[in-house]
Amino acid sequence: MARGCGPGGGCPGARGAGYVKNRRHTPIATGYRPQFFVRTTSVVGEVDLGRPGTAVPGEALEPTVTLGRAVALDAGLGFAIREGGRTAGAGTVTALLD
């Protein structure tokens, strides 16, 4: 995932398996843009949930995430989903997308 987000270059992406924490009170939908913490890096990413397009708190999901900038990732790497200073979810990278 060495590609950047320059004009016409697109952004790196990954598929992951994770869940939405029960502390969150509202569902998330495709287009949700939280911070993803990977190792010591924080990067914004846009979530694509596919069908049905929403996930409620406590639900397991397999989203595709487009990251805002290039980040070193490997399958099996854990990540946290943060919003407003709180952890909203967590998961594991299952595949890298070109």
C-alpha cells in the first residue's frame, strides 16, 4: 500500500472484519468517516458497508475502508475505530485492495 491519494491516484484501501461497540448509540452507514488507529498511526477513512449499508451497535461487520492517505498495512493487523475521543469499534485487516 505505497500508493498515495494524489490527483488521479486514488487512495489505498483495505477490507477488514470488526464490530461496532455497544457504547455507540446510533447506527453507522456507508460513508461514515471515523479515525482509524493502526499501530501508532491515525488516519481518517471512509467506510463502505456494502449491502445493507448500515450497522447497529454490537453488530459484527466486514467493511471496505478507503484511507485518506497511504499507510503501511498487512493482513492480520489490528485497528481501532475512534470518534470524539472514544473507541467506537475495533477489528482486523483481512485483505488489502489495490
